[in-house]
Amino acid sequence: MNIPTTHTPLFLRHASQLVTLKGSSNAPLTGAEMEQLHIIEDGSVWIEGGRIQHVGTDEELAALYKERMAEAEVIDASGSLVTPGLVDPHTHLVHAGSRENEFEKRLQGATYMEIMAAGGGIHSTTRATREASHDQLLKESRRRLDAFLLQGVTTVEAKSGYGLEWEHEKKQLEVAQELHRTHMIDIVSTFMGAHAVPADYKERPDEFVDLVMNEMIPEVARLGLAEFNDVFCERGVFTPEQSRRILEAGKKHGLAPKIHADEIEPYAGAELAAEVGAVSADHLLRASEEGIKAMANAGTVAVLLPGTAFFLMADSADARAMIDAGVPVALSTDCNPGSSPTVSLPLIMNLGCLKMGMTPAEALTATTINAAHAIRRGHEVGSLEKGKKADLVLYDVSDYRSLQYAYGVNHARTVIKAGHVIVRDGVRVG
Ligand code: IZC
Ligand code: ZN
């Protein structure tokens, strides 16, 4: 949102732990760096014009801003953990309807892919999304964004992919664009026309690939509706060869590649991500060792989605092995109605620790600065550093590890977006 800047500076003081993640704006953190949160105890931040002006100990800032103290609105953060606003780098935010019926079927033994092959799954949400008007979609998606915000999320990536024909892909992207303009959360848009082969192209999938490449992608680029281009590379959806063509077509039109890779079966998706220079490869539950090595060499961010593995009752991706191999890891909700209907990034951090071998510090890095780099926003958000957008969260706990430890609880109390207090003491005020 283009938020008008106020002239009143904000002075956040005395955080018990101020998690800064300093020095990480140029590249995502890898290996042992992912543990380095650069915490300041009794930390303070001076915010003005929507930006962070200074970060340091309270003693330092109180001396620096002595003359201007009276002008500022003071936020007392004593006893509180403060982190950068959380970033969710992979969501299917804009969609209509829900799929409780499939949840029940899966509990009785049906698989995600069987349901999809029988015309449900993504196809079911596509039918609902095509039927929904722009305004209905806006209303449903806004509700989800409001819930994200209350949990401390201030930037969200959003994909299309439930239209699967131009009119409705465009509608989804326009809804995302309107949300970016009108909601306090910043939205980063991804075109995902290649999310599934629509029913009427079932017998001629390559014609649909051509349609995405030759007609949809150029229009997305011409209208400035997205900055990333994503594809569901999975057996029974798009082959690695089709995925490569779609991602290369996007690159020609200035859309940076992302890929849903190796989610259900090993399918050389991680290798393809490295080969095409994808900004991120997402899921990676079944990624090969060679694929992980290739990603480490290429600097591709692994966006891991442990909520999806949990909800699909599958084995999680091996975050530990990826971090140890030098792959920058980010975490995301994958918020979508089929495989991860959640908006809780803190819950995802907990699953990252319990199911994927991450440490609490790595999980926090993965939902802040590395998540920001996964959507090319590392220079703007994801750490608390001079010049960055003033997106901060203040919690009712004093130790960062409480976020991953006391799970299923919303610890976020105050959320500041671009220098404005949007949530105060758990209540939306802006
Ligand atoms: O609606 O099932 N995996 N895409 C790829 C999804 C899950 C979303 C859905
Ligand atoms: Zn997804």
C-alpha cells in the first residue's frame, strides 16, 4: 500500500531482544550464517518517514536523539522480543472456496494426486475461482490477509493459477494488485498459469503449454501484472521439459522463474531450478542430492513448506541437509485450500524445527531475510537496518525461541508496517 508518511517519528525502545539480521540485505544467508540473528539486547529503533533511521542499544539511540525525543511517539518494548515483519514467500492467497470434502477423503486414504486426477483438487478451486467475481475474490482474500497481519506477517507473495484461462488468471492477478494497493500488507505477484492442465486440454497438454507461453505470459508482462512466473513441475502435471519451456518464455518477457519442484515424486525439479536460474525452488520434499548441490551452486533459494507435508501426511523436506549443503532456506505457509489451508507462519517455524531439523534461529532467518530474498525483496525488508522499510513486530515473549516453542499461539502484539502502528496490543488499529 502507498501509505502516507507521517511526520511524527516512532521511537521503539528497550526491546529485550531486537533481532536485526544485520548485513544480510545483499544475499540470502547460507550455512552457519543462518544462525546469526545479530540480536541487540535492550535494543531500540528510530523510525521516520516510514523507514528505519537507526538501530542500536537504547543507550546509543537515547544519546543520538536526545534533542528530538519530545517529537517522537514512544513504543515501550521492554520485556518484548522484536523482529522484522515476517515475510511469506509462497502463497495461493487469491482463491475462492475451500476443500474440506477432500480433506475428509484423504483421511480415508485417497491421495492428493488421485483427487486431482479425478477432476478435484486444483480443478475444484479453479471452478470456484472462475465463478467468483472480482469483488468476491477480493473479500475472501482480504480476510486471509487480515489474519496474516495479526500474526506479524507484513509481506506476502501471491500466485495466480486458479483461472487457467486468461480472463480468470487476469482477474486473480488484478485482485492481488488491488490488495497490494489497498491493504497494509505488501503483495508480490507471481503468474502461475501452469498450475494444472485444465480439463479441456487433458488430451493435448502441449497446446495448453503453448497458450501459457505465447499468449498469457506476454500479456502478464505487457500489463505489468506479475514479476515472477511459476510452474507446477510434477509427474501428472507439467513435465520438466514443459516446465523449462514455460520458465524460459517467462524470462524472455522479464518474469523471473520460480518452480514447484519435487513435491510428490522426485522429478529433477531442483536440477531444473538451478539450470534456468530460478530465484527459488519450492517444496523439494523429494529433491535429489544432485539437485540440492546444483541449487547450492546456483544460489537458488529453497522455499520449504512443512505445513504442506504435515497436511498431506507426507515426509517433510530435509531442511537440515539443504542448509548443510549451502542452500539458502526460506519457509512459507503455502497458504492454499488444498494442501495447506493456514496463515500461520509461526506454526510453520515450529514445524521447520520439529519436522525438518532446523534450529529456532534458522527458522526465524527463513521467515524474515531469506524469505525476503526468495521474492527479491531482500534490499527492502526482512532485516532491521538503516534505510529499510520500517516493518517490525513486537511479541508478548522475550526470547526468540518462544516463537517456535510455544506453538499454535499468536505471540504478535504490535505490528508496525512502513512506520505505522497497524496492530496494537493484538487489536487492529490501522
Ligand atoms: O490448490 O492444491 N500443490 N498446488 C501445488 C497446490 C498444492 C495448491 C492446491
Ligand atoms: Zn504452491
